[in-house]
Amino acid sequence: MLITREPRQITVDFSLLQDAIRRKHPEHRIVVIKHQKLSPTYIPKALREMYHLATCSGCLVDGYIIPVSILNHRKDLRIGQVWHALGAIKKFGHLASGTREGPHPQVAATMQMHQNYTFVCASGEVPASIYTAAFGITADQVWPLGMPRVDHLLDERRMAERRNKIVHHYPQLQAARDAGGRTVLYIPTFRRGKHIPYTKVATAFAEEDASTLVLLPHPIDRSPLPQGERTIIGTDFGVLDWLAVADVVITDYSAVTYEASLRNIPLVFWPYDMADYLEARGLAVDYAAEVPGPIAESAADAVDAALSIGTPDYREFRSKHLNFVTDDDGSLPQDPPRCADRIVEALALPSSQGPQR
């Protein structure tokens, strides 16, 4: 059983995991459940989740799922957490407990937040240490399995297909590149109850004649979005799709940092509300020491850096943050790490002639 908190569509990670299960265990039936937050309509869905947890051969989740954490399960049931990001810059889970945006410590304890995992997938040593604290687990529960999206990002054929699809939808991107321009993505972290200054970035970008700015707001972000000839609101495609066409990414505390580094896409960081964010949630890393790119003081500085930045060398960053899926020195692997296969193997699903869940 796969339980996802993504309400719109199956993620790349779960799609690749389904492929791996079908390939390695064709006798098993795959059940995918889209988990809902607490509401009156969640009750029948919770019963369905409970039924499949009681009868399935293995379970993978990509977030906090209440029945997974609060129920007692069969001792032979393996449950894997495939967190929805390759790493973490901002605090989450138990690390954020007691902060303005994090869970209340008593609620987290009562709801047994992030309990009952057999293993949590990690892609590097730094994320592994963060996950230990954020999930409230022991170090031996964090397994160096990576995430399926790693193979997706390193697969040039798959990424070329995504690029062609986006360029077909937005032909101005190819025209801009032919004219020597860049495709610059702005992917900020979602702020609860606060507007994000997309307009400031677009205004700073306005005098650029050749390049294109792509804004990628969070699905529930209600910040005002600017319109412009060279500004695209890129919600027709997912973030991983846009990394197939990106020349530069501007971000702040987002884990897209990890995905971009696997694609060798230059990163510019604009943490415009650092003091407030530290108070509201906090960061899981030493920001100035760990982020692999220049830190801008203003929207104009961020745009200037994005339009002039050269080719990055991410080996040092990857050697600490992604070393479970790269070579020891942080170089990208010659052969794909097969993360989806690793995770399915970790479930230790039984083999049988009859259909299984």
C-alpha cells in the first residue's frame, strides 16, 4: 500500500515505486490512497486506510499519516517513510515542535507523530542526521536508500521528454534561449498566512529583454502573482518537470536545492525574511555555511546574480548531503543508484503465486 499526502496527482516518487513493485513483485496488487487532513469526510477514508494497513504486505508513505503512527501493527509489517523532499533546510516534524508554525509538543506526543516506521529513506549523511531528530527516531531507522526521484533527475532521456513537453507548451522558452537568454525559476518556500514577494522579483526582472522568469508558487499559496510578457506562472507543470528546462533557480529555504544540485543547475538564495522565519519555524542547517550558492540581499541582487552566475561545482555539497546516491567525492554516479528498487527490496515483500496486497 502507498499512502500519499499529495492531493492532485501521484508523485514521481510513487509512480516509480509502483513501476518497481510491478517489475519485482508482479503477483502483488498495489493500493494507492490519497490521505486527507482531519475533517468529517476523512472518517470513511481512515477506515479504508486502517483496513489496508491490517491486510497489506508492506506500506510506504510520503508524509505524516495518522493511522500509520497511532495504531499497533503486525510485527511483520514493514512501513517505510519516503519523505517528500530529498533533504531539509528548514525545520519540520519534531524539530519544529513548539515553534509558531510547528506542531504543539503535546499534540505531537498524543498523536504519536512519525512513529511506527521500520525505515526512513535518506539520500545523504546530513539529511539522515536531520531526519533522526525530525522524525523522533533512532539513527538505525534511517536507511541510505535515496529517493526514486534521484533516478528520474539523473535520467537524461526522461528529462529530455519533460523539457520537450514544456517547450512545446511554452515555445517562448526556446526562442529566448536561442537569443542567448536564460530560464530562471523562482521557487520560494511556502509561508503560512504571509504573501511572498513575487512582484518584487518580477519587477527586478522587468528590464531583462532576453530571459524568462518562471514563478512556481505552492499549490495553496494565495500571494498576488504578477503578469508580464517574460513572466510565466508555471503551475501547469511540476517542479521536477521545470528542472528539465531551468538555467538558474532562485530560492530561499526550499529543498529544491537538493534536486537542482543533482541537475547541476546554478542556485541563488534570497532569504528575504530570515529573522522572521527563524522565529516562526527555524532552520535545520547552518544556512550561510551550507547553502551551495550566493546569498542575495534583495530581489534585484538575486536577479542580477541569476543572470550572471556561472557553472557551479556541487561536489562538496553533494558529498555531505547526497552521498548515499552519488560517488564519495560528490560526483554524479555513472550508473543510476536504482533508488526505487532499493526501497522495494527494503520492504521485504513476500513472494507468492496468488494475488497479494
